[in-house]
Amino acid sequence: MRFKRTLTATAVAASLLTLATACEDPAKAGPPAAPPSATAGAPAQASPAADAAAPASLAEVQAYLQKFTSCERLGTDPKDDRLPATDDTKDGNWAVAERGVCTDVKRHGDILIYRVSDMKTFQQAYYDHTMKMIEQGDGGFGNFSRTIVGKGFVVVPTKTKTAVDLVNSDLRILTCNPGFAVPAGYKREKPLVDHCGLTDFVSSKDGDGSKNLEEPHDPSTEGPEVPGQPATGSLGLASAGSMAELKKLVHPLYIDCTEMTVTDEHVQSIDYKPVVDREGPAAWGVKERAVCGKLGGAQRAHDLNWLDTVSDMKTLQSKAKAAQLADLKDDGRILATQNKLLVGTNIAVEVNRKANLNGLYQLQFLYLNCEPGFTAPAGYRLERAQVDGCVLTNFER
């Protein structure tokens, strides 16, 4: 019960958050998820450039980077406007000895450079920060960041294409998000700390990242944008054999189902409106239905998400389409409290929070979008739904 596709990992550090945020698309829409985790089945390989001497200066790092990409006008002045505005690495927790920045003239971007005195300390701090952000509710934290490690240094390019150029060397992207995995055809290596991974796969929402070699290609749908529904191919969707399997799949990293109620009754709150309405699950093609989160009582309900095992996916999608079009008819927008329907092959999840959406995209659930004229940019999944006029996608406006 695992799937195919990937996401990369987190911001370099609290000190790199400013730059990492700038490196990521503000929409933060998750791309496809991946096969078995790089951290679970990765070969026990050494860190990048294990036999090489660590650079003694930023100029030596610059010279190394110039073998693979443009790295001009090296600067170390804290007032250099190419550097992030904040620098929390000065607290000493990240073993950063020196930092600087150079410009990739070829790709029209910059490369932040950190010379690190203890790479294991840096990687542990990176892992700890990732876990902290996930615990605070950002389950997709760090997806698409470009944290690239070498022997004694770390670089963060602002442009995706720069990252692709750099990982064609012995440099690797460090990833610590538990949902991270690597597509077939790319390297999976072991870093200096547990529960992380190193890879030469660059994940990106802008379409400039590494090519996902698992993706089926149809020449008629390739281009800067992919209009309409794809003619062929699917990367596969999530599946589960029972409600217990579905809960195990999503809990606790992607949806908190510590409090879960299996029921056929219609449950909703002022803040969370489910997709399946008062007609009841059976009328929507749903076999079994559960709600996760606090149902409320003396206090308002919160964090409500619905899990569905589906006996008739076409019926579910048809009714969801009608409801979505009715919602769009008023002002062209989906109601803010309306949950989104994410589907697999025989299961569905109704979610509202952005962090939950990003996590479920990693598991290869896709959002049923029935907005007339909807398209998705290159680099996102866009697949046929079971009803005309709708698509399955991981792109959100």
C-alpha cells in the first residue's frame, strides 16, 4: 500500500527560513508523492565527497561550485542585499562557521553558501527544526526547498535550475520530511543523521526540477501549460482495503485521527462543511465513513476531516461535481469552510487545512476540481476524473 512520487525537504535552518521561503512558491501546492521512503530503504552510502578535504574558505567553495554552475561576485558583507535579512545561525546550534553569497549569472539567481565546522551537528539541527515545524501543524514543511550539502559546506540556490546543475556533481539535497521519497532512477543515500536522506532528485512546483522518470508522457499534453484532461496515463492513486487501513495511512502525520468517530450520521460545524451532505454516505457511493477531530460540545468543533471508503467512485465524483458547481455559481469561489474532496482509487478524504492537503498529495491523493476551464501549470499532476468536466490534480490556485 505504497505509491509513486516524491517531495523534497525543508528549509535549511531558522537562519535560512527567509531565503527558503523566497525559494518556494508561495502557493505551496504539493506535487506528486513517491515510492518507498529514501530513509527506509536507502543504501548505506557515505555523505557527499566523503574522501575530499573540506574547504578552508568560502572562496574554495565558490571555486568548487563553478565547476557545475555560475557563481560570481562572492560576497560576505552582512549588508549584502543578496543575503537573507535574518541570521539565526549565529546562535551556534547549526555549526555554521562562515556564510556568504554568490550570483548564478546563467540562471539569474543567487546561491547562499554556508561553510560548516561540523556537518553532523548541522544535519541534526536541520532534522530537529523540520520535526518542530511538522509538530506545529505544517506537515508539508520544506517541500521543494533546495538545501544542498557537500563536504563541509551547505548551499541554497534561489533557482530550481541551479539546484539541478549542482546535484549533477557529488552534491546532494538533504531531506528530513517523513513523507519524502525518491522516484525510481535517482540516487538515495544516507546522511550523517537518522531519519533523513540525500538525493540528486530536485522536486519543484515550477516545472524546472528533475524529471520524474516514472511519469507517463503524452506529447499532446506537454508544453508550458497542460490544458484540459490528459489523454493517457496516471501515476497511480492511493488505496486502502478498509477504514482501519485508511486511518493507518493518514494518521498521525497527515491527519490527526486520535479522536475518530465512525458514523453514518451527518456531522458538520460552522467552521467545517463536509463534501458528502445530508443525503447520507450510501447515496454518495460511500461504503463507510468516519470523522476525525474534536466534534465540539461545550466548545466549538475543530480540525474536522472526513475519511471515506468508497464503493462507487463515479457516483461520489458526480455528486461532488454538482455540489462544487453550485458553490462556484454564487461568486466563482469555493466557500472557505467547505472541505475539499481528495480521492484515491477506492478511498477519499475531505479536508480543509492547507497542511493536510500537502501531506495527502504526498500519499497520492488528488483533488477533484470541476471548475470550468481549469488548467494546471507544467510540473503538477493533472489526470482524468471519472466524470466529464472534472480533473484530478495537486495544483491549487
